[in-house]
Amino acid sequence: MTRGLEQTIDTLNRGDALRVLDAVDGTLDALRHDAISLGDTPEIRAIVRRIDAYKGHLDQQRSVLLSADA
């Protein structure tokens, strides 16, 4: 996740932050699908790995937000 997105998430209430994370996650899913549809090259695999890393950061942030109320 980018620093700018992290800073934005930190300023939002929990519900809004989760909605932003869901929207970004959906965008990354679409980009991942588009990249994969372009074929299997080292460059595409690198892009997909980068997208997966971003999605991992989103999942971590989502877990932090969800555990805040636990």
C-alpha cells in the first residue's frame, strides 16, 4: 500500500476506511486480471507479483482495522 493511501486510511473512520480498502482491492483485482490476460511473460509475472504484494498490504491493513474493535 502506498504511503498516501495509508495516510488517508488513518484519517477515516473505520467503516469508510474499509470501503476504501475494498474499492482499491477491487481495482487491483481488475488490473491483475487484465495483466494475466495479456499473456505469460517475465514482465507480466513481475507486474502480477507486485499487484499481489499490494493486495497483501491491503489485507494486513484490513485485519488491523477489523481487530481494532475486537
